[in-house]
Amino acid sequence: AYEADESVEGHVVSRVKGGLSVDIGVKAFLPGSQVDLRPVRNLESLIGERLAFKVIKFNKRRGNIVLSRRALLEKERARQRTETLTTLEVGQIVDGVIKNLTDYGAFIDLGGIDGLLHVTDMSWGRVNHPSEIFQVGDQIKVKVLKFDPESERVSLGLKQIQPDPWVDAAHKYPIGKRVRGKVVSLADYGAFLELEAGIEGLVHVSEMSWTKRVKHPSKVVTAGDMVEAIVLDIDEVSRKISLGMKQIEPNPWSLIEEKYPVGTRVRGTVRNITNFGLFIGLEEGIDGLVHVSDISWTEQIKHPGEKFKKGDELDAIVLKIDKENEKFSLGIKQLTPNPWDDIQRTYPLGTEIEGEVTSVTDFGAFVRLADGIEGLIYTSELSPEPVEKAADVVNPGDRVKALVTRVDPGEQKISLSIKAVHDQQQRQALNELAAQQSRTQRSTLGDLLAEKLRKAGQPDSE
């Protein structure tokens, strides 16, 4: 048999160092490397088997015989390979045996030639690893997707011989349908639900709750959860389904307008403070924003944190509800009348006031009046004498007397003059202007003085 290159049969007797002992009529040695085409981890599993071998080494004098089963398998594989290469073609459905599993797919022995079944071609559904559905040695039917005879590379598909679930997905999952699915994957932007094998839908984080700001889907669901949702959109071409979990429940913002109509007085707790306003919680998930400009009619508030802290309970008035954008505007200053609405009666032109200087700028000084309202004395009106810098004449904290020279409720401005306190002509002009205020509300002291000088035949002066 050795000289004629013929095979012999024998029984595997026992495990010995480096391989197996085989009885072929006389004792022979089968090295571990010659047992199979691939390394065999458990050589003991072959004990008792009757197999065919090739004699690759024979020394009669020493009684040394070395066998190889691998040589026969390689010869048989070469024969199968030649046969397979002549019959294999794209589109053909063939039988194979799973030879090896990797992270990206499975190698299938088609008979002397291996083909790759990529993980994405195993199922219309999600497969994280081939080992989830296959084991080495499994027999399987696959479809030839690509075949290059020169490189002998074969791409295989399993899902291609099964019905495509997306064919009638739009009919099965119309917009508005209530569905139930298993959470199979989480991403920063949402959760994927498996509706059936091969069909998944995405619930975006923005579609998980009407009232909570969901930063990550793991705050709401976990992998493996069964979740109900509503179909929001479906694109068969792109194989995408958009789902919404919050749509299972009524939108609380649809009831907000009825529950809190504009003008309603409400009470809530300060939940958050920002540089632009306060968020006041009225109920679970419903916060209203009090913009910094709606905190006070008269105070200049740079940051709401100066007056409020988290946990404070506050009253407010509902100003506006934007249901589409889920925004709720509240106001605190609207709880009391706007002092500027009655400012012309409170401070008619020519009124002498006394107040405290609150701040000094390059252009003048601000003086606090009653009700927190401030008036401005321009630098030119700080003294009968010429003034270059306001700080040369007044300082914050000084008490001063001045006359009201202009009132503008629309722009919420009051102009004052210390100079007019000592100027009789200005006093007289202001008194006349106050008398005419009903029809000349926008006139200024300068306008009236210029008119008086013109009538006196004198040239205008500043």
C-alpha cells in the first residue's frame, strides 16, 4: 500500500503521545497533525472508529509505520473542489456545512471550497453575532450571491431564500397603528423596537414622553423590554419605521389651554433658574417660564437668582400658551398694576420731587422715585452752572430735588432737572406744558421754550 500509494483501513486503538495508535493489522502511529484537515482538540473522540488512512512512512526493520488521514481528506477535498467549481453559479441554492464562525460571519464548506455567509445576510432581522443562530458543524442551505472562479471567492446569503418582511410592511404597519415590540438596541438618540423578525422601528428620544426631557433612552427603557408604540411614519424604500411611545397617552398640552387659560393666576415651585428667567413647576412635567423682563415693572434685574432660589413658591399670571412648541409663558409683574400706566397723573410735568441718586453715568444720574421708578437727570440738567462730568456734581446715595420735565409711559422714561428748580422761566414753561399735556403729551420742555422765544422775537438758542 505504501509503494502503490493506496489507502489502508484500521481501528483507532488509543491515545498516545503526539497522536493516536491505530491497528491496521500491525500497530501504526497517526500523528495529531494528520488526523483531519483542521486541528482536532479532542483526539479521544476518534477511539474505536474504523477509518481509512494513507501510509506516509514505513520502516519494516524498525517496525515503524506512520499514517495520515489528512492526506486522503485533502485528496477528496480537491476532487470535490474541482466538481464544485464546475457546477457553482450565482443564484444557485446549495447545501453546506458551517466550518467556522467569526464576528462578521460564518464560513460554509460547499464541498472543497468555502463561502462566506456575512452576518448581514443571515437574517432579515438583527443578528449581533453568528453564534446566536449557528454552531460549527450545522448543515445549512444557502444562496450563492457572488462567485469569482479566479479567486474562488463565494458570497452566500441565507435571508435571500426567505420571504422579505418589508414587501408588505406599509400594509401591515399603517401610520397611526398601535404596535408592540421588543427593545433590541439603544442609541444616544433613541431605542430600536423589533416588531417582527426583520422589521425594526425607531422611537426617537423626543417621542418617548410628552413632559419629560429624555436625555438618553436608557432612562425610560432597557434592552429586552416589551413596549407599546404608535406608528408615526414608514418608508419602505429606506426600510425605516418611526415610532412614538408618548402618543399612547393623551397629550397633556392639549388640556393646558382649558386648565390654565390666559390670565389665570397660578401658584408653583421654582424648579430651575437661568440668566433669562425662572421655570415654575405647576404640575408633573409642566413648567412655565417667567422671563426676566416679566419679573418686575420697575426693577432692573440682571439675573433672577438675585431675588429667587430653587424651591420658592410663587404666584404668577398665565401670559401665553404655545401648545405646538410646548411652551408656557408666565408673568410675576402682571400680578400688580403697571405703575407706568398712571405715571402722568402721579408725576405731572413741573412736579418737584426728592429722591436718592442710585447711579451716575457719563450722560447723567439716575434718581429713584416712589414705587421703584427711576428718573434720569442729564448732565446738562444737573446744575444751573455748566457741568462737564456728572460725577463732579452728584454721587450715588445723594438726596436731590428736581423737577419733572418729561414723561414717556410708552418708553417708561422720566426726565428730571435740578437746573429747572432754580430757573423761573423753565418752571413757568413746565406749568404751561402740563396744562396743555392732553394734546401735547410728546412735547418737550425745549420745544415750549423755543416757541416762547420765537414769539418774543428773539433768536432760538439751545
